[in-house]
Amino acid sequence: MKLLIYDKNFTEMLFRYIIGYLLLMGFFFVEKFFRKGSKDMSKTEFDKNSTKWISIVMGISFILLFLSPLLNYFLIGKFSSVGIEIIGIGFGIMGMVIRCVAFYTLGQFFTRTLQKTENHTLITNGIYNYIRHPGYLSDILIFLGVATVLSNWIPVLFVILTYPVVYAYRIKTEEKMLIGIFKEEYSLYQKRTRKIIPFIF
């Protein structure tokens, strides 16, 4: 009987890990095949180290996510809640969809670092008619979703505590650049839209 229980628990745990890492692979897949903008990571005058801080936080996230099975094995930060894990899957899928839509809508202007591109145009249609930074929302949803599916509080709390901070800095820095480029046009755009959550924030 104990053996059957162990097998059932192991199967459920393996299923969670497969789902979690598939979502993480989806992040890289979308990045590879949907991003049309410059992938140049060179530092620019506009960036103000915002890309560096995002890269550091993401790097630590990857480490924690890959360590989650080991942490769970030793019962460090482990939790078990089917409801929370289902919400995590929903977050991950929603983040992936938003990321694809943002990449498609922004096209060549979706760059990895803050930079002024040739023929830079302010995109305000599609999802950008409601929120100004859907790509950043997608990152938060995807990584929070994966961390939740992997059932460990350590990466979950890390994402909750660090991602809003680094992306708030990124948004502040980016909007300063965009106001400099588009002047009153961007200020008017700010007044009728929200940063990352439609109708709220």
C-alpha cells in the first residue's frame, strides 16, 4: 500500500515538474521565434542599467527554478496545493499569450535594451491600447506561474518580492526615454492607459 501511495505522489510530482519546465521552455521558444526587434544587448544611454538588473533577477530565478525539485526533496519551502498550482498554470499560459501578442504588435520596436530605433514609432493599437508594458506583465506572470507550478515558496517569494521592483525601475526609465522621444504624444498616451494592469495600474 505504501508503495502505491509513493508511486502516486511521484507521478503527480513528475507531472508538475514537466508542466513547469514546459512553460519555462515556452518562454525561450517565444523569445526565439516571435521577437522581431533587435536582440542587441549593448548598453545604451537610455538603459540606466535596467537591463542588467532584470538579467540578474532572471538569472537567479532560473537557478531557483531548477533547484526547486531538490529543495522539495529536502522539504525546504515545499508546499502542496492543487488549487494554487492550477492558478500557476493559468498565470503561465496567460503570460505566454500576452508575450506573443506584445511581440507581434510591437514588431521591430520590441528590443532587449532601451534604445531609439530607426523610424521609431509609438505603437498604441491592440493590447497597447490598454496597457503600455504588456511584455513586462508577461514576464511576471510566466515566472510566477512556473514557480507556483513547481510548488516551492522560495522561487515564488523571490519573484513576488523582486520582479515588481526591477520592472518598476525599468518602466520609470523607459517612460522617461519615450517622453524624450515622443514628447506630448506619449504624455497623452500615458493619461489614457495603464502601465501593466488594464484599468487598474
